[in-house]
Amino acid sequence: GERKRGESGESSGIHVYAQVNASRNNNNSKGNRELKCYACGRPGHFASKCKAKKKHGDREQKSYTMLAATNISFFNSSEWCVDSGATAHMCSDRKMFTKFQERRERVTLAGSNYMYAEGIGEVLLTTNEGDVLLTDALYVPELGGNFISVSKIIQRGFVVKFAHEHAIVCDNIGRIILKAKQSGGLFVTSKANNKCFYINGDNCEKWHARYGHLNYG
């Protein structure tokens, strides 16, 4: 898919990025001894090289970074922000999850602060314009808001277009399925008739048939 930006060249004020592994091969043995793995707590290696962590794949933590450039105190759990910097969908309201798996993942914030995701699942987001199925959405209760990852959506065939005052999400035949208005530097979906619910994996094909080009995001 493609992505167009407005004149300012900026998208939302809050971005969620997959944290790039900062570890690089270090030939200094002394430096390696001073390292401490956050996964197992033992010195001498990074978490990405941790053998103990690999033995517990289901409990393995993935790191995400969120750069909080804007105050989101006005943001509430019923609203969703379309974020071109997000590489993971994030939701702060557990009630929006009907298919849910507990999983603790670290979310690293700007300034070395962090919070934790407490689970992961799928959300069918229904708005006035259409429906978007969000998969692998992280449950982050401390976040206080919800974020739709543009990169995840366009990987599944959707097209996201940003203008000066709004953003729209279209399916692969150009049909608008979601609109978001710019508010406080964020592109936020309308609160009117906005609801989220899950579908069971067994019913995915039925929902896809009903909604046409509804894709996993």
C-alpha cells in the first residue's frame, strides 16, 4: 500500500516503534562481562542472545518504544489514533478484547521510562465508515488510549492517506473504511458509534466474506 502525508510532513504526535536491538557484537571481553541480560538477570550477554529466554518462547518479551511527544491526557479509551509511526496496534481497554492471550511485554518510553503490555489479541474495530480487523494488538492498560498501526494495516492491503485535517483508511478497491480527524496533533477516530469487538478464529472466513476486503492488520 501507499501512504501520503499532509503539507506538514508530520503524522501523529505519538509514535510506537519496534525497538531496534541496540546490541552489537562487542569484541571487548571486559565490556561483555559488564553486560546484564534483562531476560534472565545474568551478566555477560544481551537478552537477544539469551539461551534461557529462548527456552521459554511463549514468555519471551518483545520490546517496543513509544515516543510521547504530545500530552494525551484528553485521550480516552473509546478513541483510536491512526499513527503512521506505530509498528504495533495498542489498546488500553481490556473490555475491547474478546480473544485474548496473557503475555507480558515491555514497552519502552522516551527518556528510559517504560510500561508493560499485559496481553495480546485481535480487535474488530467498527466505525461509521467501515470495519478494520486488528490483530496482534497489545493490551497496555497504562497507555490511556488506543493506537492503530499504519504499517501493520498497509502490509495487509489497506491504503492510508493523510491530509491536513484528517486521515482516511481505504481498502484495496478504494472504499473508505475509517476516517480520523486531527485533534491535538493526533489523528483520532470519531467517537460516534465507534465500538470494538472480537471474532473467533473459526469465524474469520465468514467475517471476511461479510466485509469483503477486511484484512488482518
